[in-house]
Amino acid sequence: MSILQIAWRNIIKNPLNLLMSIILFGLGVGLISFLLLFNSQLKDKFDKNLAEIDLVVGAKGSPLQMILCNMYHIDNPTGNIPIKNAAPLLKDLHPLIKKAIPLSLGDNYKSYRIVGTNHDLPEMYGGKIEEGSLWVKDFEVTIGRAVADDTGLKLGDKVVSSHGFNDDDHAHDEHSFVVKGIFEGTGTVLDQLILTNTASIWLVHDHGAEESEEENKEAHDHTAEGHDAHEHDDHDAHDHDAHAGHDHSDHAHDNSNADLLNHQDQEITSVLIQYKNRTNFQALNFGRNINENTEMQAASPAIEINRLYNMIGVGTDALRSLAILIAIVSALSIFISLFKSMRERKYELAIMRVLGAGRSKVFMLIVLEGLILAVIGFVIGTVLSHVGMEVIAKYLKADFRYSFTGWKFLTDEWIVLGVSLVLGLFAALIPAIQAANTDINKTLSQK
């Protein structure tokens, strides 16, 4: 019988001790592994969605809320800003700005946000068309890969938006968008978005007042003589080809900011800015100048996300400390279990020595028992952490539309395994030394 088999048989002789030791060890390892999984995926999501955006400009309020809303789409807007206020940022010849991308938020389809913007946004996230094309005309949309997979939307399908960011909000039944394209998966927030032009967002929200005027006009026309039946078609609320004086079937936009500058009385939610040169002194003070001298608010994504990391880090550090404490207690439990087992098996160990087993073999036997307990605890803890992450990932996706997974294995987990083996080794070291130094004559004479 090999020394490994003997060690295993010794372990399973005391199932209660075995169970207590591996449960404690598994909890410690599992918690550490879970934190590694969660933090690595969360950081990956945040880092990918930074997309080299240097500044976000929007309505005054919480800067972190503005970043989470306009870059990560997991919070509500702080408000809207008039285009006349944002106009200096949107001009092509601005000396500091490389790209200024307007965003208009307010509607959703099955909780996926509909965003009015220009073609620079998908380019910023590395978006490539998998099917169809980018939107061009009013009420055309290009959707992210996750939107298509989750909703089953295909090219040519119509989308009726709901007001707000919850699917159960008021639906804009008078308008529908047409899917003109689907992006390839990017692993960024682009996968979760439905993109269209800004004018479509304005038309959807302006329709309520226009609809009331049309209804009053129709009521008046029914009592008038010589009513032109063709005008009824022009005022059909479901006819997107002729609404509010716009010919939407032919109304194409250049998807640049020039079109927005012609509508200075309208509003947008925010502007995403990339600098031409980040080290420029004026660029470093650009956000502060906006905050001090305008009615708008500017926030740096890098600063706000670091602030968020610090906020999350307090809870993460507390959990990590708890996990380390549990791991230390579990190592102590293994030590007590092995020490107790060694004292109960002194006669058995003495017999092994008489039968030819050297001190080193007895020493290795006890050490192996400690290492086996550590490995079992590590395996159980790792399985628990990955299964737990997969369960929580479903809730995270339902609430925030971000994809997390428990079936991702990190290189850091090998470090956790190494630390587990070291703990098992230290827990077994003292019992192993005592077992190796057992006095054969004294032990056998006592028996």
C-alpha cells in the first residue's frame, strides 16, 4: 500500500473532523476566489467601456451618476442640456477636442436603452457591422449583439419604444423604429444599446403635443365642408413617412454634429469628449473651466471610476479580510485535527517504524494528510465560488444588462492553490515532526 493510500485512509477514518476542516477551508478559499472573479470581471467591464473618453459633459448633479449613466448606462441621467449651451463643444474646429459625441437618452425597448447619437459612438467602441448597415434616416436603428440575441430582433423588424428606462413604462405606440443593422459582439456597452439619430429621439418625445393638435384639427375638419380626405392620411399617427412636416422616408442625416447646431432650441443628455492632446495644459483645465463658467457639468471618467473603485474597495477589503481570517481558522482546525489524530495513532506509527518505515516516511505521511485536506478544501471552495458567481451573474444581467460568468478561470487562482498548500503544510508541520520523533520503545511499552 502506498503512502498516499495510507494518508487517505487515515483522513476518512474521522469523517466529522474531515468535514469540519474542509468546510472551513472551502469557505475561506471560496470567498477569496469569488472576490477575484467579481473584481476582475467588473474591472474588465469598466476598463473596456472607458473607450478613451476623456470627459463627459452634461447637466449639473452627481458626476459619478453622470458617468455611470452616459458611459455605462446603469443609472439615470442628471438631466438634459440645451444645444445652445453645448454648441461650442460640438463645433468641428474646436482647438482642444478631437471628437465630441452627443447622446440623447430617455427611451428603451425591453429595458435596452435607445440612444440618439452619431456614427462616432460605435467607432469609439470598435463596433463593426455584422448584418445590415448603420442607421441613416429617422427611425432607423442599429442594435448591439446582446440586444439581438436577447430580444430576437432581426433586420427589418420594427421596435416600439417605451418612455424611460423600464420596459413597463408608457409605450410610444405612435412611432416604431426599423432595425437596419446589427453590430458584432464587442464585449463593451455597445452590445447593450440600440442606436439611432438624435432627431428620432426628439420626434418621439415631441409627438405628444403634436398629436393633440392633430386630434383637434381632425375634430374641426369633420364639421367643415370640403374636407380633403388626403389630409387624413397626412395626419395618420402611424404614418412615419409624413409626420409633423418631416419627410422621414427621405430625411437622411449626415450623422455629424452640424445637423444638431441647426437646432439650438433642442436638448441633448450629454457630450462625450476625446481630446486631441491629453497632456495639453488647457485640456487638463478644460473640465474645471466648464464647471466654473457654464451651467453644465464636466466629469472625468478616469477620476470618477477610481472613486467608485475606492468605494467598492472598502467592502471588498472587509470581505477579503474575513476570507483570510476564515482560511487561518481552517488551517488551525486542520492542525488540531492532525495533532489529535497523531496522538491517537502513536502506537500505529510506532508499529510502522518497527516494520521498517523511516522517520522521513512517517513525516511525509502526516504532511500528505495536511496537503490532501488543503487540496480538497481548495477544490470545494473553488467550485462554490464559480457556481455562486454564475448564479449572481444572472441577477446582474437582469438588473444591469452586463454579462458576468462563473465559468472563467483566473491565473490568480493558481496563487490561491499555492497559498492553500502552504497553509496545509504549516498546519501539518508540527504534528509531522512529533510523529517522526516518536519514541518507539516508550510507545510500545505503554501499550
